[in-house]
Amino acid sequence: MKRTYIFAGTAAALVLTAAAGFLLYRHEYHSAWQETYDSLVCSIDETKMTAEYGYPYDIENAVRYTGDAVFEGTVDTSTVGEQTVTLHLSAKDRHDREVTRDWPLTVTVRDTASALIWLKDTSFTIPSGTELPLSEILDVADRVDGPLVYSETLTPGTYTVTGMPDTSVPGTAKVAVEACDRNGNLTSGQFTVSVYNADAEYPFRIRINRELNNVTIYGMDSEGEYSIPVKAMVCSTGAATPLGTYRTDVQYRWRALFGNVYGQYAIRIVGNILFHSVPYYSMSLDDLEYEEYNKLGTAASMGCIRLCVRDVKWIYDNCPLGTEVELYDDPDDPGPLGKPVPITIDLTSPNRGWDPTDPDPANPWNS
């Protein structure tokens, strides 16, 4: 009995020892696994967890991590909203077992930019009865989705235009443009359309600011007043340019001027005072007195109103004889359309004998 007891005790001790060793072994294995698991770390930069609609996005720029990484899923920036990508991190513990740890990463795709409205000008002046196609006024597009379409009702992917005037009636109207991109972002713009009475006997009135060497053309409104600014032109006046109000009474395709020079599209204002082009040495389109051309915008004439060919031809073609011309002084205000920037000529250019604005097909500046 005593030996049996000793044997049983020994067996029990062996069993206990084995169990303890197994527990220690499992603990050591678990500790190795836990140690490796804890070493797999992901740090997220929340400021980079937002992607811009339509632009490339790399989620790896938003995270820092240890171990080997595999990203499950991608961020599709063509769709607005929250998207989840899973980051799988892995490493080997000291027992060569693979340990993994996962992080769900939520990225928000946002469209923060509205559609763009490109106005070809902020104001348009047209004769009565003239149509003004929208394509000649503006373009509306989203930087990602491209052009928006016109609609009478504003919905995603469209734009509306309200306030277009009845062009049969002279007057001025503020026109509003509203755009809504595919993701609902709104933007707006505005331009002015002025309609002058093209059927009047004298559709225009011309005002010349002597001190600032600027010309403003006004169109007639529905009340018969010349209240609608149509065009601005830079000019050159001179010491003998008079003040006062006159009416044009004769015009010439070419006109001899003082100093044995010639002017294109000459229109008499009063006495010897004319509208005309910058002088030419002869009645030839390529014989411009080019040294004088770059003086446009300053007092440079003997008294006439010098203009570039484009502008004086416009008066010649559009303002009938009898058109009222007012000459006045205002050193502070060039007029409602401002003073245009003068065109200048490179005096070393072989084209310098031509006015750059002359519409003649032979003009080398146009080629």
C-alpha cells in the first residue's frame, strides 16, 4: 500500500508538472502573439480623411502604420459620400506565426467647388430687334462633369437664365444666371443687356471728353433719351478742339488734312474739326504716319478728333449725318464705360505702315 501511494503521488506530480508546463507554454505563445499584435499600430490623420470629388485620392497619405499593409477596397471620388476601406496589418511573431490586425478607415468624398460661369462680358448693348443667343454670352460648366445644360427649371446638372429683355423694346435689364452642379452646389452670376432704339432717325449721340481724350457713344432709350452707353473709344484731341454741341454734316472716305497728310473715314463736326483716322502720308492703307499712332489717348492733333480706323469707321458706318456730337471737359470721369487701353505699334515692325485695327483683308497685322 505504501508503494502504491508513492507511485500515485509521483504520477500526480508528473501530471501536475506537465500541466504547468503546458500552461506556461500556452502563456508564452499567447504573450508572443499579443506582443506582436500590440506592435501593429495605425495612426490616422483625420484632416486627410476627406477626398475632393473628381480628384485622385491616395488613402496611404492619411495613415501611418507598422507591419505589412494590405488595403481592402478603394475610394471612388466620382461618388459623393462616406466610403470605407479596411487596412489589414500583419507581422510574424517570434514563433513565426502570422498575426493580423484590422482597421476600418472611413473617407468622406465631398464636392466643395461650384460650377463655373464664364461671362464673355458683363454688359451687352444691342440694337432693338436683335436676338442675343446665350452661346454668345456665357458658358457654364462644372470642372469635373463638364458643361451644364440650359433648363427653365434649376435642377442638378443645369443652369437657368432669367430676366432676358424683350429686344423689341429699348431699355436696360439685369439678367441673372444660376447654376446647379450634379451634386447640388449652387452658383450665380449677372450681366446687363441694353437695347437701344435702332429705328430712330438718329440712333446715337456722341460725347467727347477733351481732357481725358475719350469718346462715348450713347444709344436712344424708349423715352427718346440717349441714356444707353454703347461704345467707348480712345481718341486724340488738340488745342483747337472746341467745346459745345454740334451735328455732323458731311463725310469723306479719304480727306486731305493740314500738313499734306490724309485721313480715312473723315466726318465733319463743325468748321474744320473732323473725326478721322490717325493721318497717312498718302491715300494708301500702308502709308500710316506711325509715329503719331502711339499718341492715341493723349492730346496730339491740331483740333480734329483722331481715332483708330476701327472706331472711326464704326462712326462712319453707323452714325448718320446729323448725329449730335457734344465736346466737354471732365478730368475725373471718362464716362460710364471707362477709357479703353490704346493699341500701340512696334515702330520697328515692317507692318508699322498699317493701322492694326484696319479691317482691310490686306492688313498684315491680321495674318
